Amino acid sequence: MQKALIILLGLLALLPASAYPAQIGEIAPPFELTDLSGDLVKSGDLKGKVVFMVFWATWCEQCRTELPELDILYKKYRKDGLEVVGISLDSSAARLARFLQKIKPSFRVFHDVKGTVANAYRVSGIPVGVIVDRNGVIGRRITGFGRGFLPMFEREMKELLKQR
């Protein structure tokens, strides 16, 4: 048993750094995504801001409830340095575009068609929220959504926005 554990640990050491999941307290994995208008955003463009990344899809009931709530939070704190970044995991860009026409979020939404960013952030279910501080460090991961989550998000955002 001990020999098997040593072999397993040795094999894990050979994995590239990108194979390790993004963890709380670590620098957020870099990414580049294009929004539905064709505008590119790089994670480096968000440096100095508090970022709430939400991984979601149009077919997810909790996600459809969460997005308008996050939009309220974004409108309230964007002047203070909050960025909300919606990352859709939908397979259909047309379906995503139709859905966004209905809810019209104020924050930018990106389509992670290949799941590259979702994989880098270890997203296995949705919705998943990842809060990144002004220094690019992951401060929290939240899986799921319920109405009681919004006050928690707001407290955390306010605290992070105070930090410089």
C-alpha cells in the first residue's frame, strides 16, 4: 500500500501545472475569451478589479435565477471596481444569444465553447461562482445558487472592494 502511494505521488508530480485545479488562495488561471460581439477579453485586463466569474448555461434553472441577481450586484458596485464575468457553457451560440436578448445583463457574457476556461477552473457542475481579488487570487468558489446567496456575495464583494 505504501509503495502504491509513493508511485501515485510521483505520477502526480509529473502532471503539468495546468492539470491542477484552481484553488482558493492561488493565482487565478489566465484566460482569453471572446464575447458575442467578437470583443476579446483577457484575464489580465481585469487586474486591479474584484472579479466574480460565474460559469452557467441557459438550460440551468439555478443559473437563470442567479444571473439577474448578479446583475443587481454588478450595477451597484461596478463603480467601485467590481466586474462580473458570465461564462456560458452552452453548446449553441444562437440559443445563448436569444436568452441574453431576454434578460439583457449589464455585465459581459462570454461563450466558452470548448470548455477551456471551465476546465482550467475545475468546473464540473453549474452554476459555479469564482471570486477573484484585485491581485488575481482566488478567494472563494461557490457551487449552486439560492436566494440566500446574494447577501453573502454582497458582503464578500464589499469587503474585497475596500482592499487596495
